[in-house]
Amino acid sequence: MSIIKNIIHTNLFLIYQKMPTVIRSIISRIIFRPTLGKGVKIFGNALWGPKVSISDYSYIHGQANLANIEIGKYCSVAKNLSTIYAEHNYKCFSNYSFFMQMNSPLISFEKVNFESNLIMRKKSVIENDVWIGENVTILSGVHIGNGAVIGACSFVNKDIPDYAIAVGVPCKVIKYRFDKEDIEFLKEISWWNWEPKKIYNQFERLCKFDKTLISGMPKVDNQNITD
């Protein structure tokens, strides 16, 4: 019976793969139910996988393949972002994913742990105010800090610090957006946790890195500040 179920599952997957992208986007969203915050905008047909969350006011342009990832607030993502959910375990006797052949009617695979030749990694985390260029691939388990910039066509296989600009294959930090004092200022005020009204009201002061925003900040959760 399990073999029959696997055959049905595989054939349904093959049918799904041949569907137009817009249909696949709708179906994958229904199946995996990503968590989307307020004001999130998806421009294009994202293909959804398990364990995806996108926080308030972030947007993604064009097609994206998303799985096992957490994206923070006010992130700007260009088209063709891909995240890697699992990898082949090159230390196993074979690189081949035998899991893909579980539907074979000739062999019973019921007692085999096929994940032994796959590496299931931790969730990737993209913090707040991150800008990701076109055609970027992010390895699972990677942490990208607040305010970072990832250049187009980069392969991100390690953590990227706050406010770093990183590019290349593999992705490397080439410089930082601001000096250390301004970075610490932005991290301290954590403007992405403010209500939108406060951000717009204080927009010019934020652009000038007005340090008096710290001294004049009430000792309460920024998210509740609206004046």
C-alpha cells in the first residue's frame, strides 16, 4: 500500500511541476501556508515551501523559491531569490538522493532512512531592512544581519554582519554601509519596530542620523510609539 501511495505522490508531483508558475504559486501557498505580516507585498509568482515567514512591510519582486526561511521587516528582495532547504551529504557513500526513487515497485524502501544522505539544515534568518539583489541563492542556516546588502548573483553560504555590503560566489563582505557610530545608532533605535506613522514623522531626522532621537526616546517599547 505504501508503494502505491508513493507512486501516486510522485505522479502528482510531476503533474504539479508541469503546471504554469502562477498555478504552482497558488497551490504551494495553500499547502504550506506561509506566515505573512502586515503590508507584505509579493510581486510575481513565488513558489512556497515549508516554514516560511515574512514580517511587516517587506516585499519581493518577481519569482522566488522560498523554504525554511524567516524574513524580517522592511526587507527589499529582487527577483529570483532561492533558498536551499536541504543538501546532499557528500560524506555518505553516494551523492544520489535515493529518496526520489521511493516509488519503485521493485524494491521495498519502508525501513530505510533516506535522510542519511541528505543534510537538513536550520532555518535561514534575514533580519530587518535587508536589501537582496537579483538571482541570489541563500544556503539554509545562514543569518543575514539588520540593514545588510547582498549583491546580485551572490551565493550566501555564511553569516553576514549588520549593515555589511556583501557580494560574490561565495558571498564576501566588501565594506559597510555606515561608520561604526551610525551603525550602533540605527541598531539602538531599531526604527523597524516603530509604527509607520512615527517613521514618516521622523523621516528627515532619520536621514540625518539625528542622535537626539535616542536621548528623546521614551523608555517604552518602540513598537508602541506613534507620535
